[in-house]
Amino acid sequence: MNSGEFRCGTVAIVGRPNVGKSTILNTLLGQKISITSPKPQTTRHRITGIVTDDAAQLIFIDTPGMHTAGGKAINRYMDRTAGSALQDVDIIVMVVDCQRWTAEDDYVLRRVAQAGRPVVLAVNKVDTVKNKEELLPVLQEYAAKMPFAAVLPISAYTSTNMADLRRTLTGMLPLSPPHYPPEQFTDRSERFLAAEIIREKLMRNLGKELPYSLTVEIENFAEDGALRRIHAIIWVERAGQKKIVIGSKGEGIKEIGRQARVDMENLFGGKVYLEMWVKVREGWSDNERALRSLGYDEF
């Protein structure tokens, strides 16, 4: 590693909900640290992922989807979280869906243009287009919306052009020594990652609306040699939701726990003992004080 030629910097990954930002981060890292689901607004926090090689260290910041609607306190929190990421980064990657450009994309575009940073447009999900000739006019139309530093058609799902995206971003980074040790892949704690993994399984296993009324709090996280003992509380807003999460004869929460434990053991590299309880906290998602007490406190 030649320190005089080494590059290091921060890259915010932004876009409207459900365009694949978290999948892009996980693909670039080569491992899963940011949770994903088919439901929009799965990501609620800023997630930092770190990729280091002999030439550069890219510090990626995955963000919640930017959206125009005010909604509940948690929606406003997520939009502030995404917007704040634009202020202190070297490069912005704006992610859009190759199939459609929406009013929310226009909203994101205005936000990134105001940030005054170089913007790379990542046109995601090109694997869904069978006739690739149809992509060219789409790319031309998108490229005309702003003087982007680069416009790249990609698919995070199939890894199409992801190496090109990484090379492009590396070349744009400032010359700088690394900020993190080469083996570090995130600045988030295992405690935080455990809560996010449980929440992902809830998002994937439950109905359309219920996951937005859920959050996860890690009450206890203890390491006993290679074993991690994790006690988690799943907070819901109504008693009826508690019954749905637990499921008939406890089968629902048992399956969610099984899936979460497998992912945790893969990520943490050791055995996990996981206990979960479901509790009711009415109106937590529209209460600023409750949000702060549950870890939504990045401001």
C-alpha cells in the first residue's frame, strides 16, 4: 500500500424508498450488513459499510428512502436521516429504478443538487429489462436531468456493473490515508446489527402494514466466549398486533427467531442464544420522545 497514492472518502447512497440502496451496499461489501425486504422504507437508520483494498477505502453510508410525505414522527426522522448524510460526504450515489422515474425521484434530485457534491447516478435493476436496447433512451433521458459525474446502469441483484461502480467511485475519492482498519466492515455495533436482523425477519414474515408498527430493542447483549446471549423486545403499538407477531401457539415468533439466529451466527461468526418478547407501547412511531428512547436519536 503506497500511502501517497491511497484514496479514502465517504459515499452516501441515496434515493427514494425501495430502489435497492441496501442491496447495493451489501453487494459492494460482499456481505450483508444492511437489512432488505420487498417493502419500502425497510431501512430506518444510517448504516456505514467499509470496503478496503490496496488502493482505496470507500466508506459507504446507506440511508433511508427520501420521501416527500410528512407522515408520522418516524417518517420525518427517516427523511432527516437521509438528508443529513448529504452534508458530510465526498460523493453521492443517487439510485433510481430503470423502469420508472417518479415525483419522489425529482424530490431526491433536488436534494442532491443542493448538496453541491459530485453525483453518480446508479440506474438499478437493469436485470429486469429483457431487451437491453430499451435501456439506452432511458439512460439518455435520466442523464439529461442534471450534470452527473457518471451515469451507470447496474443490477445489485445480479452484480451487473457493480465492479464498474466501485472503480468509478474509487477514482473520484480524495488522496487520503484510511480512516478505519482494513478488516473493519462497519462502524455499527453487533448489538445494533442484531436488532436490525430481527426487524428484517419481521418485515419479511408479516403482512403488508404491520411491520411499520414494529421496532426492536436489544435489552441485553452479552458475550460468553464464542456464544452471544441476546434478549430482544419487539415493540408493537396495539395488543392485536402482539397476537399476530406471536402467531398461533407461538409458531410465528419461533420462526422469526430461527431465521434471525441463522443470520446472526453467519455475521458474528459464533453461536447465538436468542430470546424475544413482544410488548405493547402505544403510538411509539409518532412520539418523538419514544423514538429517542428506542434508539432513533441520531440528531
